[in-house]
Amino acid sequence: MTSPGSTPLPATGPTGPAQVAPTLGPAATPVAGRPQAWPVAPALPRPPSVIQRRWPGPSGPARPQVLGALTAAAVVGASTLTTVRPGLGWLVAALAVTAALVTASVLRCGMSSPAANPVTPTGEAAPTAPPGPTAAPEPTVQAATARPGATGAPGRAEQAIWAAATVALTAVGTVRAAGWLFVLCLLAAAVTGTLAVTGARSPLGMLVAATLPPAATVRALPWAARGIRDTRPTGSGIGFGRILTSLAISAVLLALFGVLFSSADAVFAELVAGLLPDISLPGVIGWTFRLLLIGGGLLGGAYLVSRPPDLEGLRPASSRPAHRLEWTLPLVLLDALFAVFVVVQLTVLFGGAGHVLRTAGLTYAQYARGGFWQLLAVTALTLLVIAIAARRAPKATRADRLLVRVLLGTLAALSLVIVASALYRMQVYADAYGATRLRLVVATMELWLGLLFLLVGVAVVRLRAEWLPRLVIGTAVLALLGLALVNPDRLIADRNVDRYLETGRLDVDYVSGLSADAVPALARLPEPMRTCALTRIAVEQPRDGLWATNLGRLRAQPELDTIPLSGTLTYCLDLERW
């Protein structure tokens, strides 16, 4: 026998000491004559991907209030949008969409903090452990390291500014009748709307943000489905099913009493007809398509604002600074080339176009049109050169920083003269051949590039440019809104009418293709040019319903009502041939 505190001796057999089996735990009792397996280590969780770390998504289901707001906004947008021409419906739809997304953003503030709801590697909320004996904690992946409720940006002020810019760009379709201008504003509104829901600030973050809305719509489907299944989430007070029931009852009541009131009063019937969408088969199909399109976009936007991705840290890896000679020599030579060209351009600006035309033997078209596009390309490439040089140039010593300021600042200042030269060439071209939409747009683009060179000069002096990418987009939006403010089609028509009154030359076919915004200017033409210029606009002028109401077309209608349409087009064609 052994004492309780002594170490037991190994058992001996006939041939010697018996082999002791390794201890495998309570369940691993050795069995004589059977090989024993080594214990298997528990599987470690896979590390989260970049998407799971930077964009885990909302930890809980969609709130019923959010789903109700999104549904209402989608119905309003599908019912008010006009696909043929811009009008009041676009502004109403933009306001409804903004209100729904603001609701989703505000309601997320009541969600529990990410620290209290760990996220599994799949991006879903980790299940709560049932009561019982304390077990070893499972490794979890925390959500974004930002503070609870953070947007991935220091604040919401910039997102509110981008949202206001989106509504303002969409509102251009209510004020101006020029369809081409509205298309440009819609493209810009897509950019500002993306920045509003993602909160992207850095250049790389902005590029990544452009890919997020489609992905957010796909990821939001299970999020919305969980919200629909959860008929009454804790603390919500009402489920999504009841909200849909309330909306359906409201629609039925409005339709019933609307029909009764319409049959009782003709004026009310006309108003209701303008409010309601087309109930024909093509109209219903179009309405359903718009509902799905707007609803999908809204769902993705709500998913983004409920838990925006962390795009603040997305920046390209810092590269090794170039040697001073590597970037100094090319920039010195480029500055010298720009200086020679600027001297020639100053001769043009002070000597006049006639001097250049006599010296080079060119025509107005060859001088202005040929040189403008090259100078436009030069200004765009110069911005790229400055961006690369500012990133690669060393700035460790005071001499390096002084060299960066001098060389890049000189290049930016010389580029301003080139911008002025390009604008002067366009002015000469427009004086000789008249104003057009393309010439006005490219001139506006040159003015915008000139403003960018001023901003680049400020960034070079300060040697800090983290604010520059956002200001580039902001100034582009302001340029578009400024173009809408000056009423481009009327400005073009005024310029061509003044030229006709001075020279007697007018491209009637071109000015008659302008929008209704140009009618007040074309009305200054003497007869028969006035009638010929306005006839085509009068023939194509639509009768707008409520949602297609447009201020430019409303102002033009009294003047267009005075144009006789019968036989006028044939008379004008004969006049042009003569």
C-alpha cells in the first residue's frame, strides 16, 4: 500500500515495468490492444475579412418605422416621377427620399452600442448565451472601432451638406426646362447622394463609396426580411405588418372618397387626375418598375445610414519619397516650357486675335477651335502632374518644402494664364460663330479648372491637401448650380439675338431647338424671325400635368400661345431656303 501523499510506483509484470498510457482526459480511457488517437485542437475562428471589419452592417433587424418610411417614400417617388421631361415630381420625390433616409439615420441613434452587441465573422449579431454554468468566452470580432453610432466621419455636418446639394441639384428640373442641364445635375446628384449616405471623405474612400450602393441593396434584403419577420421588436411599439395595414387602409379610403368627390366637382376631378398615376397597363408596369427601382435604392441607402462603413482609414500606402533630382528636373523643364508658352499667350491677349491671325495665317475656326481643346487637355494633365509630384516629393527638410512650394506654385500660376488663354479663344470663337450649349459648357469647365488651380496653389503653400478632394466635388456642384442659376438656354439665346441685331446673322434652326427657357430672349427678334424661331418650340411644348409642372415652361406659355402654328413651319422652311 502507498501512503496518500506518495507517488504510486509503476506496476510490474512478468517481463518488466508496464507501459503507462498517456492521459487523454476523462473520455480517453485507454483500451488494451487498440491504438489511441491524439486529441484534436479546437478550430480557431477565421479572421474577419476587410468588408466584415470595415462594414459589418446593422447588428439588428430593420426597424418597422424605418421600413414604413421607406415604403411610403418609394410609393411617393414612383407616383410623382416624370420620365419624359423634368418637373415638380422630381423635387417631391427627392424630398420624400431624403425624409425617409433621415428617419433611418435618426432611429439608429436608439440602437445599442456596437460594444454591447459583438459581431460574428459573418457580420451578424452574436447570439446571447443561455443561462447556465459559465463557459469559456468565444472569440468574437468587434464591429468597427469607431465610437457607437459613428458614421465613419468626424461628424454629420458634411453629410447634411451633401444631402442638401442633392436636393438642390434635383430641384433644377422644376425651375429650368433644359433637359440637357437636368441630366448633368442628376449625374452630379448621384455623386453627392452617395457621399451623403456613406460619409466618404478621402479620395480612395470616395472611389470605394461609388461601389457601395448596389452592394448595400443586396446586403439589405436579409436585413429587411428580419425586420418583417420580427412583427413587434422590443421597444418599437408597432410591427411592420401593422404599418403596411395602416397604409393600405389609408389608400383605400383616399381612393373611395376621391372618386366620390371627383364625381361631385369637375375642378376637383381635374386636380385628382393630375395627382394620381396612370392606371392603364403600360402606366401600371412603369409605376411598378419605378417602385422597385426606388425601393431598392432606398433600402440600400437606409442600410448604409443605419451602419455606415468605416471609410476614413482608406488611404493608399505611403510610398518612398523620390530623390530630389528625380522630381526637380522634370518640373523645372516643365515650368520653363509653360513660361515660354505663357509669353506667347500674353502676346495674343495684348496684341489681339487679329495680330495672331495675320501672323499665323489662320482662320477664326482654326485658331480658336483647334487650340481650345489642346489647352483644355493641358490644364487637366497639369492637375495630374501636380498631384503626383506633391505626393512623391520629399518634404523632410526646410529646403525640400521650399522647393515644393516654388516649383509647384509656379506651375499652378502659369496654368492660370493658360486657362485665361483657352477662355479667350472660346470667346473669339463664340463672337465669330455664335454661342452654343457645348461652347458654354466647356467655358464653364475652364472656369472651374481655373478655380481648381487657385485651390491647388493654396494647398501647395500650406503643404496640406486633405480638404482638397471634397472641395473639388463641392466646387463642381456649385458650378452646375451656378450654370442653372444664369439660365443657360436663355443666355445662349440672348447672345445670338444680340449678334443678329448687330450683324444680321442668325442660325434659326439652332436657336429654335433650344428649350422653353429661351423664349423670352427669342421674343426680341423682329418678324418673321421671331415667329420662325418660336414655332418649333411652340409645337413641341407639352401640356404639363401637376407633377410635370416646370417654371420655365410656365413662363414661356403666354408668349408661345401667340404663335400661329398652321402653315408657319412650311413658310419658315421656304424662308431659310431663300
